[in-house]
Amino acid sequence: MISFLSRNKRLSSLFIFLFCMVSGFAQNDTSTIKAQMALGVNSPSIDGFVSGFEGQSLNFPTVNIGVQYMFNPNLGAKLDYGFSRMINDSNAQEFKLNYSRINLQGVYNLSNIIFISNRTGMFVHAGPGFSMVKPLNNYGENKISYLNAMAGLEFHYGLSDTMSLYFDASYIHGFAKEFNPVADGYGSFNGNVLTFTVGLSLSLSGCYYCN
């Protein structure tokens, strides 16, 4: 069985490889490449915790970073990494955990369908990924990892020709097996997550909002 650490090394190598590959396209002036950074909150599903170790319904922070490449004005792809902190509900046993995920997603520009102004844009994104859960403190051995599928909607507002402010609402569905409460579940999580973030999208090549 591949260890948790080995999986992390594979994912890191994949992220670096794809980032370099996408960055290579920057030599093409017609390419649209963006770096995205966002901060917000997360809401985990209650059934992802074992009884007595329920998490808060809303947690801070969630941090997302990624690179997006548009093959044409409507269709693209992005590789992104997300980190979320979750803590216990007030009536549950005390715990903290780190929830991380990496996803490769397709991106579709809805602006041709839903047009608001020349400075705004709407995008849907969806794709498979991998989730990693690492409890902290007393339950550090109960870390798990599993596949996921993610989908979300972004609303962008152009601040300049090369930078936009955006809001993203995303749902991450986890494909985790049920864990043994004592051996794996105390202070851990194997459910689904909603995230709400606000961030900046920076053009690295081309100019999406230029005339």
C-alpha cells in the first residue's frame, strides 16, 4: 500500500510539473493564464465526523491557490490547492484538524450566456482531486486520505486589465470509506465540504478584460 507521505510527494510533483507546463504557454501572447489566491470559510458535513467529535458548522480559514489556463475564451482548466482548518463544535470533544485537497478542474466561461458588463465574468469549474485530512494534537495518528470531486461557481469583477476580484462558492464531495471510530475517527473527518472564498485573479499572460 502506498503510504500517505508517498501520495503527498506524488501530488506535489504533479502540481509542480503542470505549473511549469502551463507557465510554458506564457510565451504565446494569445494565451490567458491566471494565478488565483483566495481566503474564506468552510462548512463541513456533520456526518463526516464521529459522534462526540462534531465540528463547527462554519470554520476559518480556507485558503485556495491555483493556476488557470484558458484554451480559448470559453474553455479552460486549472490546477489548484486548498487548505482548510476545522475545529470542534462547542458541545463536542476538543480537536483541530487540517483538511487539504488538490484538484485538476475544467473551467467554462458563462459570460457569453449570462452577460452583466464588460468588467464582470462568471465561471463554473469542476473536476476530480485528492483530499488529505490530518488531525492535530492528541489524534494525530488518525490521518486519512481519499479521492474527491469538486464543483463550483466564480463571479469576477475586473479591477484593472490584469487583475480581478472574485467570489467562489464550491462543493467538495469526498469518496471516503466509513472509518472505525476508535482507530481512525476520533478528531478526524471523512465527509463533504462547502467553501466560500474571496480572492484575486492575476493575469500572467494576455489580458482577459482588455478591449
